[in-house]
Amino acid sequence: MRIVVSGTHASGKTTLIDDVLGAHPEFERLGDPFELVDDALDEPDASTFFEQLVSSARRIPTTDAAGRSIIAERGPIDFLAYLSALDALRRAGRSSSLFARGLDLTAAAMQHVDLLVVLPLHHRDDLPVGDDEDLELRAAMDEALLELVDDPDLVGESTAVIEVSGDRAARLAAVERALADLA
């Protein structure tokens, strides 16, 4: 079983994964590829997001070779959404050519994902967001991600996609229902 938890920054991905792992210790956690980026980078650009897209696309098909179930914090579709958001915001460092290259990589990797859990932003979820977060990029990425996950050519027919919101218990319950449906 391969699960990818997707969402913009500060959307609750880590918390949800912690909760899923508490209920399913048999899953192996794949951390956020963003953690591998140089902390000195003040403003990520397209090349940074593309590098993370490539990294996350490579790890998905190869991670359960030993038969372990995995849960990944972010997948290539997240970084494709960031590339789209940079373009929509007309940010310096954007690249439509990297977005185009990322489409095929994302589609190929998504063929290996059993469940894509999407955490859309909702004001009622009341998640704390730090003052240092790029709120404009956060919102644009969320919008782009929601469009991308609706593209069957990108996500594939074999990947179950769920959007979860609400408090921690509601989010975990939604994932549990999806896992039961896939069993």
C-alpha cells in the first residue's frame, strides 16, 4: 500500500501522518522532500520545486520493494502544484518548461500510488499558520493542487483520491474509511 498525503504548507500533513502511523505502525514514513532543501533559501524557485518533484517521483515506485506499506508526506503532484502556483503568481524564478517536464514525471509516479489524501485549505479547519509562511503562495498552491488532483490523466485511474478536512479525528476517520474501502 502506498499513500501520499498532499497539501500546501501548513495544511496539517505531518499531524495527519502522525495520527495514521499511530493507528498503523506497520507503515513506513517518507518525510517531506522539502526538508532536504537548503535552509538558507529564502524564497524557493522553480528549480527547487522541480528538484523535489523529481526526488519524490523517484522514491514512490521503489519504496515498498520489501513489501512494506508506505505513507509519504508530499508527492510529485505537490511540487507540480507549487510550479503552477509560481507561474500563476508571476513570481521570479518561475518556469513553464519545468512544469511541462514535471507533468510526465508526476503522471508516471502517480501510477504507483494507491491512495492520494489531499488536505485542502478551509477556514473552518483553523490550523495555526506562522507569520513566516508565504500566505499568497500557500493559497495559490492549494488552488493549483485541487485542479491537478481532478485530472485523471495525471492522477491515473487506479489511484483513489480523497479530500479530507475537519479536526484531527475527522481527518483520521476519513483515511481509515478509505483504507477499509481499498482492503
